[in-house]
Amino acid sequence: MASKSVFVGKWSYLMSDTNADPDGRIVLIEMLSFGPCEVYEWGIDNNGLPYEEYQWCENEFF
């Protein structure tokens, strides 16, 4: 399944593929902002448990 995205304001909502990454996690939904640059991610970890991850990326560009 190819990933699908939609833009709402400054946010991009991405529904990812359901394939596991090398760490065994499956990303279900990603929410990206381009000002300030930040990422929210929800999915299933390698133990089959739901997880939520947040990354602040703004400082990496300055």
C-alpha cells in the first residue's frame, strides 16, 4: 500500500505503509509541521504495543 498524505494548514498528515521498519515498528500515522519543524508519530512497536513519539527538529537547522 502506498503512503497517502493530506495538508491541513501547516500540518501534513501521512498514513504510512503498514510494513515494519528495521526496528520492527509499524508507523500508522505521522503528523508533520514545517513551521516550527516537528513530527508526531503513532504506531505499533516490535512488541505489538501502541506507541507515540514526538520529535522537535527546529534546532537541527540553526
